Amino acid sequence: MVDGSSSSVAFRDVVIVGGGCYGTFYAEQLLRAAERGRARFRRALVVDRDSQCRFARDIGGDGAATLVVQEWGDFFDAYLAEVEPSMDDEPQDAIVPSPLMPHLMYEWLVRQARRRWPGRVVETRPVPAGPGTPYDVGAPDGTRYVSYADWICPTHCIEPAICPAIRAPRTWEMADALHGLTARLNRSQPTAGPVLFFCEHRVYGVGMFDVAAVLEGNSAVAAAGAAGHPVDVLIGTISSCHGALNLLHLG
């Protein structure tokens, strides 16, 4: 799905989170890619609770991209409940996250777990250790933000093999670090996962992950909690360099 010098990518639905400066940029890039034959999609949905957001003001009238005025959580509860599975060889639905959004897919997994086990303790617990990255900060809502960058990254960086900030090979991969972190956490407390939503560059600087990965993550949480024993599940929305992490505790 990652585009090369002359390839084209195909999607079914593309959901862009937020209609502010980032979401508007991503929508513009997708529309530009479509115009130039570099991307095809059935629908591009820009989700924002503000009907007068920047996307609505700048390009909301374009028929190829549609503004959905709704809270993000409400939208994903309805959208992910109704999305139709696609075959592996068919175009996939994808989600374009915003760098400044809450950890929305984790929040959706929490709501799913509480619906699945209404009498069980389902709660967020602090991730007790980080993967050893230079940047590692906990937020008040329990999300742990980690990054291999201790510098200011270029805007809309696609994380190429040669890091544009240090002009040297990128020797790290966040997914590998989180698999190692899960193994270390499991030594002291049963820990499943990691459930990872990997955001990668697909076309014209737009990063996204497949909806199929979110649904698989939900299945992974269900499997982790199926025995009924207390277990933690490490969940992250990541790229090669950055990540937002939470620990979902099933009591």
C-alpha cells in the first residue's frame, strides 16, 4: 500500500480525524493524489464536531470529500460497528489520525471491552515502564507518549530510511521496541499484545492505518480476556518513530 515513484494506491473509505489544519492538509493531499491518478477511494470522510471547521471553510464543497459533523467517539462507535469486512486482495478502509488527537482507537477498545464484560473491571492503568526512547512523557489521562526523536521533526515527515533531521540512517523501529516492552512487562504481570495500530505513509505525505487492524485489535483484546483471569493489554498507535501507549487492565 505504500506508494513508490510511480505506483497508485486504492482504498475503500478513508476516514480523516479532524477538520482543522492537519485534517484539511490530509484531505487536500488525498484529493490531489486522486486527481493525478496516484490514489483511488470510494469515500473520504472528514470527521469534526464543528460544522464550520477549516475543512468546511476551505474545501468542504468538494464532492470527493465529505464532512461528517459528529464527536469522534460517537462516529467510531457507529462506523466500526457497521463497516463491512473486505478481502485481503480488495481495497481496505483506512483511518488518518491527527498528531494532536486523543488516543481514539484505545478509547474505542475500552468501550468495546466494557460492553463485552459489563460485570468486569475494565480500566486504564499507567504503563509502568517505557521502551527506552529519548522522549517519554505521561499525560494526565494515562496515555504515555514516546518518541525516538529528541529533536523537532520536520512537519509531515514520512519517516524515510534516512532521517531528514539527523541526515543519517534511521536505525530504530517503534513496533520492535514495543514487542520487547510487552515481554518485559509480562515477567511481572500477565501482559498481552502489543496491539498496535501502525500509521505509515501511503500517498502524498498522508499517514494512515487500516480499519482491519482496529478490528483485529478488538479480537486480540477479546482473546486476552477470554479466560477471565486478570490481564493487561499493551495498546499503541504508532509510527516508526513515535507512539501513544496505554495499558488496558481486564480485572
